[in-house]
Amino acid sequence: MIQEKYKTIIDNLISATQSDKIQWGKTSRDSEYIVNVGQGSVTIDYSSNNDPFSSSFYEAVNFSIRNDIGEPIIRIYVQDEDAEYKYLKDFYDLVNNSYLKADKTINSMMDFLNNLK
């Protein structure tokens, strides 16, 4: 279970991401994002096992709060069977879309195409 103080941090990050008040960047990992917050940073990562030869399929989200030298001080790891998985996966999807500027790109394309009429 995610402690209330960490849930508050995540909720504030969700709000700040939705309102474009913070900008997420990529780490050296393909699916991991990072944002600086105060004297620390936050990372969120998604992983899955899609191996067709494996009998165990899983999806997981890893959320970390890091200190000023990048060392993790809090780690929240959830797999798809955990109660908090949907909450953190939705957050990851929001961060991913924000980084890719998915909504802005699609809206721009729709505006452009609508103006052609």
C-alpha cells in the first residue's frame, strides 16, 4: 500500500503534469522518465515480460523518489496484480503522453485538418 504522503506527492505530480507546469525528461532507460522536484527528483518506469516462451507474464511500474545526488530514497514497485497498479500505470501513461506531446500533436493535426475544410 502506498503511504499517504507519497500518494500526495504523486497526486501533485499528476496535477502539475496535466497542467504542463513540469516537464518530464528521459533517462538512459527507454521506458523511464525523470523530473526534478525541489532538491531531488522523481523517476517512473514501466516494464513487462512479453516473452512468448515464458509462462509468467507481468506488467510493473516502478516509482522512485531520489535525493540530490540521484540515489533512490523511496521506491514503490507494483505489478499488475497489486491494488495500486492501475493508479501508477495511469500516472505512467500520463507522463509518457506528456513527454511525447501526444495530445498536443493530435490536437494540432485535427486543427490543421479542420482548417482545410
